[in-house]
Amino acid sequence: MLRWLPASLKGALASVIVIVNTLFWAILIYVFALLKFLIPLPGFRLWCRRVMVAIAENWIAINSLEARAFHDIKWDIQGTENLRYDRSYLVCANHQSWVDIVVLQTVLNRRIPFLRFFLKRELAYVPLLGLAWWALDFPFMRRYSKEFLAKNPHMRGKDLETTKQACERFRGMNISILNFLEGTRLTRAKHEKSRSPFRNLLPPKTGGIAFVLQTMGQQFDALLDVTLFYPEGSPTFWDLLSGRMNEVVVRIRRIEIPQAFLEGNYLEQDDFRESMQAWVRDLWASKDQLLDALKRTHPAQG
């Protein structure tokens, strides 16, 4: 509808719409978060949680409508056919850009339960969104660097224990948990520094997914292995807003989670840890091959 506008004007207008949309729905979430806090009745609090999730899904839906109105993005999506809103999923994806979250929300919104992901504790202070994430029960965790752990060995495993505690609140709920196994966005410098054995990916980290499975694995219907690919290279958020992102490729594989991974102890059982690491490496090897194939079949436009 407004795709003819110059990129800079299109980006400015799209930014205003996204900000206004976020402000409107965030205020509504704050209202129900306050009600949930003031009226400590379990049934009422559950109702407030459901209302806040519906509000968040509306926020995502409006953002998706804005993208369709302003931008001529080609969406090449496969694998959503058998997804269900009344099931729980563990979602794992490769991580290339800040746009990844927007893409995943757009593709999966209302196809599966509202998508939550682990956030660094510092993000709780982001204007508007930080409080909304907290109200929506996004799990915040503190990650410790290798340097910090070397000086404070008694803190080793504490970040994973935090993961386990954060998942406890989701027991008995239909939920989708997103985990970027690489832990950070892919760049050439990070790829070289990590000496990754994969051509298109950083090495995956297994601890976070292991603790999610230990805590609430019995709830998950399956693991959704999502591969994200941008033929023109990793886009910035401004590329998305200004219409410079022309194509997005998404492939989703539904994978049964081995029962053995729901019962072991990742920190204390060496065999269990090595078995899970091998399983994740195999997932990543398949994803690496898929990305090679997508590069051949989806050349950059223009």
C-alpha cells in the first residue's frame, strides 16, 4: 500500500507506527499486571496472564500488518502446517540478526503458544519493553563470563540453575520457549574467533536447553528446529523498517525429543552430558547443510 515511499521516509513512518503500537499495548499490559499484583487470587491471576498474552499477540499482529503495508517482503516459509496452539514447544533457532525475533514472532504468532525467550537481566530496564517482558513472565537470567567464573569458581553452574528456576513457573501451562543455541548473533569475527566447525553457524551451547528439558521437558510436544536465512545477508532493524529487506526464508522441522534427555542430570552425569552435546551437534550439522542448500537455491535479489 505504501511501498512506493522513499526508504528513509518509509523507515521513519514505520518507526513511529511501531513505537505508538508498542506504547498502546504496553500500557494495557501494565494495567493487567497491576491488577494481578493487587488481587492475589490464583484464578484471577491466571485470567490476567491470559489477557496479557492476548494483548501481546495483538501487538505482534499489528506489527505484522504494518510490515505488509509498508514492505514488499517475500516470505518463503515451510513447516508450519502441523503446529498447534494447544501444545507446548521448545523452539531452537540460529541467530543472525536482531530481526530474528521479529521474524519468529511473525511466523509463529498464534500458530503456537506465545513465544517466550530468556533475557539478560539488564534488559529488564529497557524502556516500555522491560516491564512488559517481566509482566509476561519472560525469564530473566544472569550470565557469567569465563573470566568471572575463573575468579569465582563457586558460581559455576549458577546461571544454569537460574534457568531451571525460571522454568518452574511454566509447569502445567501451554508454552513455547525459544532458545538461540549459539548464545549470540553470528558475525564473521565471532565465527573465526570460535573456530566453529560449521560453515554457517557458531558452535551451539547445550547447557541452557538441557536445563529447560530437565525442568519442563515432559510438557513439550516436540522440539521445533527453526532455520532462518536472509539471502541478502544479515539485516539490521533499520533494513526491516525502511524496506531494504526483500526476502526471508524460514524452515521448521518438528523433532521428537528423546525421552532419555528428560531424565538425566546435565551437570553431574558425564555420559548424559556428552550424549546431549552429540545430539545438538547433529542438529547443528543438519542446519549447516540446509543453509548451504538455501544459499544455492535463494540467490540475493538485485
